[in-house]
Amino acid sequence: MLASSQFGTDQASVAPRRPGDLLGGLAVTARYARGQEIYAQDSPTEHWYRVVGGAARRFTVQTNGRRQIVDFLLPGDHFGFASRAVHHFSVEAILDGTLVEGYPRGRVEALADGDPHLGRDIRSVTAAEIVRLQARILILGRIGSVGKVSAFLLEMAERSAGRPGTAVILPMSRYDIADYLTLSVETVSRALTTLQQRGVIRLQGKRRFRISDRDALEDSDE
Amino acid sequence: MLASSQFGTDQASVAPRRPGDLLGGLAVTARYARGQEIYAQDSPTEHWYRVVGGAARRFTVQTNGRRQIVDFLLPGDHFGFASRAVHHFSVEAILDGTLVEGYPRGRVEALADGDPHLGRDIRSVTAAEIVRLQARILILGRIGSVGKVSAFLLEMAERSAGRPGTAVILPMSRYDIADYLTLSVETVSRALTTLQQRGVIRLQGKRRFRISDRDALEDSDE
DNA sequence: CGCTCGGTTGACAACCGTCAAAGCGTGTGG
DNA sequence: CCACACGCTTTGACGGTTGTCAACCGAGCG
């Protein structure tokens, strides 16, 4: 089942126009359950999307069967506009009740032709995605497992954007983290306990942590 | 010395308007020597750029001293438009005589406001960069050294876009490839000899190769 | 001629992936 | 209410791959 069928059906509802919204009037919102597909690889690109609540993963499954997560999508993130005719990756909700806005692609493009301000907004959004992907390459480029996990935790702390010292929520499982960092689950788990034992972070439950020593976290190179 | 000083000085010359050019009239071309800086990390973003000839590397130097190459820039590639106020990475020419066109940033944005066609072109160019970066993430996500190097060779073969069976030129050194793939130089060298011994590729000199068995190259997973 | 730089090959140790097992929390069914 | 099963996480043991250190080769150049 294609994602597009989600929009315009009973699950969808017209979003109210809010100031600061890119395309409030066109947006249609859909809600997804944990693990549910938002769109599939090689499906036609009929919408642009924005995460409103929850979390999602963009990924592909290699020929060898390994799942590679290309990036995590958190509230405020736009996605789906890079692909031309078909999507290059699949996107799935990570949490129950993940909310995603969809914008019909053709109408957005048409609108942008007549509205320079909108055009700039779109360029700004795509630029933000490029910056995110470049940061991601730097994380993947790290050598040691502890360094990768540290960089990942810092990224999540920044993107969830709480006040410093606030607890950070990890919406995804260890498996997701492993497929994101190209590590095995076991190595991710070990790296987390290592960081905790060093007093760099404090795990509060399995999906929540607090940074105790930010400098040490940034300096973790192994 | 900032890159911007390159443009508008004696080294620069006004590019002729050619059909199909994005912004032929605004373009100013500069030539760089091997290893010369095109712009520095944290320098103000005054231009957008396009590689006309030669090759360049975009990179950053981590706190631990390791150089991470974010991507290689080949003829036809646009770059420098993702950063907002300052560049997040440095860019250096890899080859002597690398030619780069610069477009003044403010004037391009102003032009795009009035020209929907140009706006679409820019979105298309940024979308292409996103696709390139996502492909890059997949390469970095590979596990084995032979797999990474294989994927890299395939990427170079595609981007240089010769007819199948044609020899492919590698403009960059083994060190560049290593910093691109997050491997050591020695491992890159070993992976190349492994691929050659298996009859998958044929090295012709150190910076030139030919694909003998494309299927095997694509299937290299280790 | 001798230097440096880029590339290749070898030896060894460290790190990470794999296999295995056990703990833990949650939901379901008896 | 308890028993059980299942998914997720953690920890342990072991082997393979890769980074490090070292040596050598060849080309270009002063």
C-alpha cells in the first residue's frame, strides 16, 4: 500500500493554517503506528513531507540484507523533496502516533513559481537537509564505536533542543541506532555502558539519558 | 587569504554566456593549483560555485587531527550553496589547473526571486547534491574495506560518465581515498590489489583503472 | 646523487562483528 | 493473579578485519 493513499482518506484531516507554516493551506496530516510505512522505496514521489510529532526512519535494505538507516526524522524535519520521480528510500514511523504533514508536490512547485518568498523557503529547507546529511557523514566518518555513539548522542541532544542539562529522549531502539551508525547492536550497547561507566552520560531507563560531562562526550574519539 | 579575493582579481575572467548555463552572465572563473584553497572553513559564503574542470575535495579537520573528506567535486558539480552565513568545510583543488566558476550569492538570490525557471534550476541542483550525499552515506555505511573501495570505484566510474569499458581516471591520491572512505591508506591499497587479483578491475598505472567484471564489483560486500 | 612524496607489502595488536546466553519489561492467555 | 512468551537489551567469549608500525620501491626534483 502506497503512502499516498494515506492522504485524503479517513485518517487524514486538513491542517489549520498557522503563522510560520510553509504551506499551511495545502498540508494534509496523517497519523502512523509504530513500524508503519509512510512511503516505500521506488514509490512515486507525490508529496513533500514534514514531521509534526513522533519520529521516523529513512532507510534502505542492501542486497546483503543489511538495513542501512540513512537518517532519523524528528519533529520539524522536512523530507521527500530530493527525489525526482520515485523515492530512493523507504520511510517508516518509529513511534506510535507519529504525525506527518504531506504537501502535494505539483501544487507546491506551481505555487513556488509565483511566490519568491516560498521559493526561498524551499531552498532554505533543502539547505537544512544538506547540512544535516553532511553532519551525518562526519559522524559515520568517525573511527571508534565510542566516538560514533558519542557523536550520535550529541546530535540527538542538539536536535531535541532542550535546555542544557535536560534529559534527552531516544525514540529509537538500539537496533535502529546500530543500523544508523553501521555498528552491531552489541557494540552500541557496550559503547553506551562504557560512556556511562566513565561518568560522561547517565542513562535513565533505556530510552533516556542525560549528559554529565559534555566536553568529555565531544572529545570521545575512540 | 579568502577565496572571494580570487574572484574579481587578475586571475579571474568573465565567462562567456553559453546555452544551458545556469547563470552564464554572472559567472566568474578562477584557476587553482594542486592543493590550493578555494575557500576555507568558517569563511563567509559570498559565492556559489561550479566545477568546470579538474577536481576538488571538500573536507574538515577533526579535533583529533584526522582529515575527513566530505565529498569530491568533479566537473559539473555545484557546491557552496548549502551554507548559510559561513562555510562549514574547506575546499581545495586536487589537480593543477582546476577551474571553478563563482556566482555572487546575493545577486543569484535576487534573480531567482523574479525568475521561476531559475528557481526550479536551483532546487534541482540542490536536490542533486542531496542525492549525492545520500549515496555517499550508503558507501560509508558499507562494512568491509573491499566493499567500500568497490562502491567508491563504481561511483567514480558513474560520475566520470564514460562509455562502459572505458578507463576511469582517479584524480585523487590514495590518501584522499582513505580520508574519503574512513580507511587507512594501507587498507585502501590492499583492497585495490585484492580487487585486481580477483580480476574484477585492472589498474593501469596508479591513477587509472578499468572495470573487468562489473557484476562482481557491485557484489563486493566484504 | 640523494631527497621527498606517494604507493605497496608485511607483521602484529586492537577493535569490532558474530555467536551464545541471560536479564528485563510488557502484554497475553490461562 | 500468575505463567508464559516475546521483544529488547546487556554481557561474555572468540575469531576476523583493520589500524598501526615498519620497511621497501619508484618517480620526480633540486
